[in-house]
Amino acid sequence: MSYSNAFEELDKAQHDRGSFDCGEDELNDFIQTKASRHMLAGISRTFVLPADSPLPNGKRPICAFYSVTPSSIARENLPRALAKKLPHYPIPVFLIAQLAVHLDQKGQGLGKITLVKALEFLWSINAQMPAYAVVVDCLNQEAHDFYEHFGFEILCTHNGRTRMFLPMKTIGQIF
Ligand SMILES: CC(C)(COP(=O)(O)OP(=O)(O)OC[C@H]1O[C@@H](n2cnc3c(N)ncnc32)[C@H](O)[C@@H]1OP(=O)(O)O)[C@@H](O)C(=O)NCCC(=O)NCCS
């Protein structure tokens, strides 16, 4: 399965959600049953990288995807040196709520491409409505190690998961 050259907003009429498998039930279930409903409800946006050719059902399989949404963090969770420059009310951030690569594509650089595309999208939103950082809630140690590899730092524990962050200023140095 080779992938097309651009991420597209999830469209259940065009993208085959059922064949997506990243090896994590929670993420598979999200893209198969929740992502589209969450977009309709106006609570997140999901972008997919489809394969370059369709299945017999006319839909293209999903090679990778990411979902993003606005969120906020408490000042107290940030390292003191960063926190002291910020107000005492909730700090706006963008959350990469989900990010995954199909097992068939794992270990071939697509996770990096997907993360860069998510950060690039959020950087463009930041130009219109700024946020302090991008945060992620790690599903497991693999996710933690992946995000750490790209400079994310531990922020706190959130709903039993390690929450990591990358300041928007750092992201601005990439783009
Ligand atoms: C985690 C995941 C997104 C990585 O995708 P991938 O396509 O296998 O990763 P890539 O091949 O793009 O790797 C990119 C870089 O990250 C590194 N990397 C990948 N997985 C890593 C891990 N678990 N720990 C540390 N580094 C990792 C690679 O060595 C590579 O480094 P390089 O750019 O210096 O060569 C993918 O395995 C996945 O979808 N897993 C299941 C879902 C999941 O856990 N998602 C995390 C968000 S909750």
C-alpha cells in the first residue's frame, strides 16, 4: 500500500475507516467510529493520509491520521521557569488527541511525516488564534518515547496518561 501525497480531512464517503489497523484498539476504534462524529459535533478535526489507490468498495484505505482540538492546561503544571511568565488562569494549548500509522507502514518514516503535518497545521492555526504549546496524552510507553524523540517534555499525568508538551515557540523554529 503506497500513500498519496497529501493529508485530507476525513470523509467517510471517501476513506475506508474499517481497514485501518495501527495495533492499538483504542486508536482503531477512534478512527472507525468516533472521528467523523466528533467532527460533526464540532469538537475536533481529523486529517488522514489515504492510500493512492482505492479498494474494491471505491474507498481509499487510511495509511495514517491525526486529530487535533483546542484545550487548556494549568499554569502550575509547567516548569517554574516557564510558569512564572504566564497568568494564573487556564493556558490555551492545542491537543494532538490522536495520531497513528497503519501497521503496514510502521517504521518507515510515516509517523514523523504525520507529526510534522499536525504541527504544521497547528502552527498555521496559531497565526490566527495563538496557543502556548502543543500537548499530547501518551497511550503507552511507545508513544512517550516517540514524542520524546521529537523534543516533547513531560508536563503532568492526565487521566492516568503521561501528558507531554512542546512550546509553540519551539514549533515556530521548525516552520
Ligand atoms: C508511534 C507511531 C506513530 C510511530 O510511527 P512510525 O511510522 O513507526 O515512526 P517513524 O518510522 O516515522 O519514526 C520516526 C522517528 O521516530 C523514531 N521512533 C519511532 N517510534 C519510536 C519509539 N517508540 N520510541 C522512540 N523513537 C521512535 C524513529 O526511530 C524515527 O527516528 P528518526 O527520524 O531519527 O529516524 C506508530 O508506531 C503508531 O501509530 N503506533 C500506534 C499508535 C500510537 O501509539 N500512537 C501514539 C500516539 S497516542
